[in-house]
Amino acid sequence: MIRILILKNYAVILKVHGEKDMNWDQIKSRWIQLRGKAKEKWGKLTDEDLDLIDGKRDRLVEKLQEKYRRSRYVTEREIDKWIDGL
């Protein structure tokens, strides 16, 4: 479920607590099938990196920060977009 909050002409979309976790549980359970898509999206990830990540979001965030030198916030938003596109 998505809730929309409107503040002074700005619409803010709020995801209900736990929604990302549920989506990530699905990613984690399908990691073997999705690792190829992750490698397409983030070409700097090696097979060894993908093995180490093993479907764990926090490890993916850390590896992407290491490889692409982006902030945690930017990295997490990029991962969220990737998940939404699956």
C-alpha cells in the first residue's frame, strides 16, 4: 500500500512500513536467478562479489558503495528503483 501526503503543494509518497522488507525477501529467495540482472545493472560487480552478497541487501549496498563511490542514500535509492523495475 502506498500513502500520499500533500504538504504545501508537494506530494510525498510514503511506503507503508515493511513493504521494502517484503520485496527484499522475494529478491533474497530468488537471488540465484536475479544475480544476472544485478550484474547487468552494476557491471563492476564480479561473480565473487555476487557470491558474497548472497541476496543480502546490506551487502549489496556496501559492495555498490565500494565499487561506485556513492553515498549510502544514493545507493539505496538506486537499489529501490532496481527492485521496482523487476
